[in-house]
Amino acid sequence: MKEIVLVGFGGHAKSVIDSIEGMKTYKIAGYVDCADVPDYKGYTRIGSDADLEKLYAHGIRDAVLTIGFMGRSKRRNQLYEYMKKIGYRFPVIVDRSAIIASDAVIQEGTYIGKRAVVNADAKIGRMCIINTGAIIEHECVVGDFSHVAVGANLCGQCVVGENTFIGAGATVIQQRQIGNEAIVGAGCTIKRNIGNQCVCKGTDDALTSVQMEES
Ligand code: JB3
């Protein structure tokens, strides 16, 4: 099996580890982290970010960015660009319990979590997190580096931009569009289009009830 290195070793990494182990495609060589974090399941720290070039030179070609994204960090983007320059590949990691339509397109470095669904003709960009139980319905488009959190639902033909966070249990009704760097709070119901960098806190039961602010 090919060796793979995890970048960031917190709670999200534990979810991803179980999915990687289930794929039986990669051998986890260890992790790099910027803090002194506890090992887990026998996986140990093999360096920090400054060691990524050396690890590549020693033969590790594949990596997973296991730092989560909750809607405001660019760290994943920075590390991706840096590691791509070194030459790292970012394979798609799909949990064995996820359901992926035969014609769905999922780009590099994206993680599809337990019991997530990516339905027909959906397109998921690079480095996304489609987390546990999230539903991406037919013909949806999710932009690079976006995170559809636990149990969130994108109904058919929704479009989500880049670096956008759709919170746990949120629902976006069919054909709605959400811009880049937007944040939809947990449990929100979105019934209208949402612009770039908007933050939605309320539940959009009536069109005016969405507490939106241009951040
Ligand atoms: O929503 C769910 C189900 N899970 C969340 C997940 C998607 O995102 C979870 O609740 C958290 O909000 C978050 O999980 P994550 O990223 O595992 O959070 P945390 O437990 O804080 O772990 C982040 C790890 O990344 C820590 O060990 C940090 O030290 C490390 N880290 C942060 N910045 C970094 C860097 N590691 C490296 N190598 N480089 C960095 O720049």
C-alpha cells in the first residue's frame, strides 16, 4: 500500500483515519502537527509542517489535510498550495459507508464522511469536506475548500461557492445559490440565494427572517 501523511491531528483526523483504514488503499505513515498532540491508534507524529519537504524526499507522495474547516480559516488553502509545490498528491478519501452516484465528480483532496450521499451528476470541488450524513443532491455543485457539515442537506441543483461553510443540519432548498466564503449556521433553512461572505444565523421561515450580515 502507498504511504500517506496526515496534516493536522485532531478530532477530524480521527474520522478520516477510520475512513482511510476502511479503504485499504493507503498505509498511514504518521502525522504532522504544529502542536504537541497525543498520538492515536498507534499513529505517531513524524514531524511538523517544516518537515513536509523532507518527508516527500523520503518517499511519501500522498497526503490528507486533516485540519477541519469551520468557515473562517485559510490555513487549509495555504498548506495545499505549499504542498502542491512540493509535489504532494491529495487523494479523495471516501468512507466505505458513503453513497456516491456513478456519475458524481469529486476532485482531489475532498473527504466524504460516513453515510454521506453525493447524488447523480453532482460536482464536488477540491479539498472539500462532505461530513458525516451530509446529503448533496442531484446536480449540485460545491466549490473548492468548502465544508458541508454533519447532516446538512443541499437539495437538487444547489450551487455552493468556494471556502463556504454549511453548518450542521442546515438545509438549502432546491436551486438556491450560496456564494464564496459564506457561513450558513447550524440548523438554518435557506430558501433564497445567499451572497459572498454572508453569514446566515436565522432560520429562513419567512424571507425577511434570515439574519444576514455582510462580514
Ligand atoms: O464538525 C465536525 C464533525 N468536526 C469538526 C471538524 C470538521 O473541524 C471539529 O468539531 C472541529 O471543529 C474541526 O476538527 P479539527 O480540525 O480536528 O479540530 P482540532 O481538534 O482543533 O484539531 C485541529 C488540529 O490541527 C490540531 O491538532 C492543530 O494543532 C492542528 N493544526 C492547526 N493548524 C495544524 C495547523 N497542524 C498542522 N500540521 N499545520 C497547521 O498549520
